[in-house]
Amino acid sequence: MNEAVWMPVAEKEIGITRFPAGQSNPRITQYHENTNVRGYDDKVAWCSSFANWCMQQAGISGTGSALARSWLEWGMPLQQPRPGCVVVVTREDPKGWKGHVGFYLRSDAEFVYLLGGNQLEQVREHFYPLADVLGYRWPTGQAL
């Protein structure tokens, strides 16, 4: 099985946390650098910025967007998840614009477990209802 080369990058960031009001974590600001929210602080949603940053560090182009659902048009779709694949989940309205993005770790009968940014305001593992998954994606040109 081919390793998702961006996962070691993401794993090294575990524990990066949003700072309290009046402060901003410069690392999270760095995640925004190659997205459409360049220059913003850690108070804006940063899950997609984190995913973009991880991909860039691994030499792979991301979406360049801070919108989680932008990943639904990126790479190629997967019918079944594989370790490290990009997972997009809905927030609130499945047909709306809000979402969340992270990297697949595992799933069970109820939940999908992701490593991602802005999960309870930090880079960490967290779970989401399996029914909220909108798609699994893999970078074009990366062997499956």
C-alpha cells in the first residue's frame, strides 16, 4: 500500500492550538498563507488551510481555498476511504456551503475518525458521524 506522504507532515502538527481572544497562533496564520484567507489570524475557520498546508509541504497542490467543500472538486473521488485520504463532511445543511475537511484515520459503524486542523480548535484526531461524509478524495497523480 502506498503511504499518504502528507500524513507525517500532519502528524507533526498535532497539538497546534488556536490562541485565546486578542492573540493569534502564528503557525495557524502560516497555514493560511497559500489560501484565499492569506493574512488572516487563527479565529477564522482553518481546517482547509491546514489541509492545503500539509499537501504543500508534501509537494502536492491543494485547492488554494479555505472552504472545506472546495476539496470535493479536488483530486479524484474514492468509492471507499483509504488511510490518509481527504474526507469532507457536512456541517449543518448537507446542501449548504459549510463543511469540514480532514485526513482519514479509520471508521466504525457510526463514525469516521479524522486527523485535521480546527478540530476542537486544534490539530488533533476527532470523530464525525459517518452519515455526514460528503466525499473521499485522493490527489490526482498519486498512486493508490
